[in-house]
Amino acid sequence: EDVQGYLLRLADEKGFLETIFNAIHEGVIVTDLAGHISYLNRAACELFGLEREQCMDRPLSERLRGLEWEKLVESEKVVSRDMEVFYPQHRFLNFYVVPLALDSPEQRKTRQEHVGYAVILRDITTRVRAEEALAASENRLRAVLESAMDAIITIDESQTIVFFNAAAERIFLCDRNDALGSRLERFLPARY
């Protein structure tokens, strides 16, 4: 009867952990040492358009085309990468692969033996698209500033030149590479 109680408690704990893993937004995939999927949560299935039952015991690289599993795990250290996926939806993901080891009192004194890997997936689409939009905006602003007929010089808080447009080069007869990093007073006397 003690064994039956223990097994019931383990089943309850497994169900509790399953509920937690399915509640989080990050995808979680657990593999064995060969990269065969032994667990994946709901978020991982949604990120890649996978059916859980069809993935179990299958190689992760089979489900995620282009994933070079052997290269990712060869160092046996935590590895982090960003990737772009197009199915089921175009998005950008950050994932990191963490080696898993069993922790027992005997192994704490020696090198732990790895038993598999946890792959944690985070959707970074919003951040990547915001960075792309910011870069495009900066490029448009730079184009406007470069095409201006007036000299435009931008300085930082210590009066060091950080931008010097083409008109400033013509007006001050100075190459921008020579002007960048110099002090503003080189071009404008202190009384101004």
C-alpha cells in the first residue's frame, strides 16, 4: 500500500508540473542525449505548429528543419541563439539549450553525467520588429540630415561632435572623419 500511495503522489506531482509548464508562455522542450523529444509543452507546440503526440520520441531536428542539433550540444554548455521561423507564423524566437544532469549526493563531488537537454523558447518577434523599425527610422533621419543644404552638427553632453553632415563638410572645409570626435569649439568660438 505504501508503494501505491507513492505512485499516486508521483502522478499528482507530474500532473501539477504539467499544469505549470502548460501555463507559461515560453516553449519548453526536453530531449534525451540524442535529441529525441521526451516532453514539450503547449507553448512549444503553438510556436512551431506541432502536434505533441506526433513529436514524442522523434528527433527534434526532424521537427525543426535547419536545426543543427549536434553543433548546438557539442560544448555541453548552455547555448543561446535567435532564429527566424516561417511556419505556422512568421516570427523570431530566442532559444537556449541547457544540459540536464541528475543530481545525486555521490555526483555532487564529481562531474555530473548529462541525461538530456531542456530547450527553452521565447517569442522575441515584438522586440525584433521594434529594433527593425527603429533602425529604419534612424536611416530615414540620417538621409534627411545628409541631404540638408544647411550644416548640421550634433554633439553629445560633453560638446563632442557625433554627427557632421555633408553641408558641414563644405561650409567648414573639414572632412567628417576628421571632425567626428573633436570638440564643437573647434568650429564655433566659445562666445557663441
